[in-house]
Amino acid sequence: MQSRGFKMALVQMKMQREKAKNVLKAHKMISEAAEAGADVIVLPEAFTCNYSKFPILENAEPIDDYETNEEATAARMLSEAAKEHSVYIIGGSIAERRDDGKIYNSSPCFDKEGNLALKYTKCHLFDVEIPEKDIKIKESDFYEFGDNFGIFETEYCKFGIGICYDARFPDFSQVLCREMGAEFLVMPAVFTAPTGEMHWDILRKTRALDNQAFFAFCSAARPIEDPTLHQCYGHSSIVDPWGKVICDSGHEETIVYSDIDMTIVEECRSQIPCYSQRRHDLYKLDKVT
């Protein structure tokens, strides 16, 4: 069986309030990862600004016309870095301002020539309240809902792209893998520290096992010195199709690397053939007995 191997880098960076500083840091860390031999480089959700309402609104930019629009500083940097280093970049996510003035949470993915190959927009918005954890977040106050699925196709595999809260919805990942052919799920994220402690490890392993696919979370780092800004869980990581965590960054600012062999997906799916053994004839709730 021919190997389909590549090196992935997860960039776990601290994000501050100032967009220009974050974009510069992201570029430096992308360059570091590329020089270390990474073929695919992933950034965190909302990497241009700390994940808080007002920095997001202040730092939103267009994506589609990144080549000509002066405001599209982050998207243009990603394109130029991908081309300069001949790498694939899954660009975390950017607060995207569209022509209608509305803001979306979008993940731009660039090929080795610097072309925008995919733009996935987050479709599950994090509107939650957990009083005992002092968590109250309503993303729909500042983001609009997306309505597309994201497949980023490379010579290594098809990557299924999601963003953060998307990981909690098994149907979402199943569509990407079972209907659209993804073999590697990649989800930039900024889980809160409390929800990360509760569910990060469970979700990363479960989504990998559900779909017999590789799964990667790419988070921002913590702690952030400014107490008014969002504190992320960290622990950028990759899980293989058997549910084994093959790398985990901890919570500090770093780049974590892993050599990926995509033939493991084929081995896992052939040895435990869940896909062919599904009982669609029974998966209907016509009545309860």
C-alpha cells in the first residue's frame, strides 16, 4: 500500500487585542513551521484578534477580494505565506466582513500557490450559558450563521473543515466524512478553559472514532495577561482514527508537529468496517415499543 504521508504543524499562538501584532506573529510562526518541514500548517480560530466581541468587530476584514482589498491584511498574509513556503495553510478563522456589512466566522484555506481553495463559514454558533462555570457567550450577537460544508482537497487527503463548536455536532462531521469523503477533520477552536477541561479530550477522540478519521483541534494559547480577554483551553492536538492522541501541545504558546500516515485511515476502516455495516434500514424512529 502506497504511503500518503505528510507533516502537519498546529500553531498555538497567544492572541492579543491588536490585529497587526497578531498577523505578524502568525506569519513568523508559519515561517518557523515551514522551515521545520511542515507540509500543512493550521492556525487557531479568530487568530487575528483575541476571541472577544469588540476586538472581533473592530478587526473584521473581507476575504474574497484579498488580493486587491487593502483591508484584507490577514487573508493576504496567509496567501503570500502559502506561496512563499509552498505549503498548505488552513487559516484558523478570520472575522469576515462581507459586502452587506455583516460579520461571519470564516476559515480560509490556501493551496501551495497561494490560491484561496476553500472558505468555510462556521454554521453552529456558540450561544450558551453555564452559570456554575461563569460562562455566558452568545456568538450570534456578532456573527451570522454560515450554511456551507468545507472540503479542502490536497494530494495527501481530503480535509473536512469545521470551527470549534461544530465539533459538538456528530452529524456535521459524519456528513464531511461519510458523504463528502473527508479522511482528516481539522477544527480551529478557542474553547474556554472550563469547557475544555470538561469536554476537549472526549470530543477529539469521539469524532475520530465516529468517523474512523484523523482529527485535529488547533487552539489559541493561554494564559493571556489581559484579564479582560478570552482565556482559551489550549491543547492543540491530533488524534488518529483508532482514537489515539498522537500529539498534544499543552496550553503554552508553541507549535506542535506530527508526521501523518494517511494509510492508517484505510487500515482502520477495513479492519473495523463500520461504514459497510451500518443498518440504515433500522435507523428510523417510526414508533417506540
